[in-house]
Amino acid sequence: MRAPSDAYHKYLRADREKGKCAFPCDKHLADGKIIAVKGLGGYHLACDASNEKAVLELRGRKMRPFKPLAIMVKDIKTIKDICLAGPEEEKLLLSTVRPIVLLRKKLPLGTLIQLTLN
């Protein structure tokens, strides 16, 4: 397999700068697929948290039947729609560090997620 060309890398860079995903991950997630995202510390497996079948499959692959799973959301508004976040939590979530923050749920999520958040 040959390495991607410079033109390919420019395409990826241009999409990243526009805030677009270089690959159509959203379609795969919407279809209930599990995707692997390469991060600094390795790969992260991701699925649509509202799709119970996908969450169950992810739990099976990670061998985590009850341990809480992290959810990622696009902005603070979405966080406030589904979780209780006070000023301290909001400050942490918006900081440049972007740590994982444990929050209490506000609205019901899928049953499989709820089992671990209660």
C-alpha cells in the first residue's frame, strides 16, 4: 500500500480547518456502527449514545457491562440540556484542559446508559 499523496493531506487539512470531518463518521454512527478514533493516548471507540443496540455492542467489545461510559457532546448548551452543570462544572468543561467531568443526568438517556449513571 502506498502512502497518501501530498494532495490528500492538503484535503484533510483543509477539511479540518473548515471544521468538517474528513471521513463520513456521522453516517456510520447514525447507522449504529462503532468507530475507532485515534487520539493522543491510543484509540477511542465511539458509538451513538442514544442507540441502545450500539451501546450494548460497545459494552461487549470493551468488556464493561456496568462501568460508566463517557459521552461527548458538541457544546455547553447540549450538556445543559441533558445534565445538571453548575458554574464550577461549566468552568471546567470550557477550560483549555477539557477534563472528563462527572455530572448528574437531567433527562433520561437510553436504558443501557441509565443503568450505569444511576
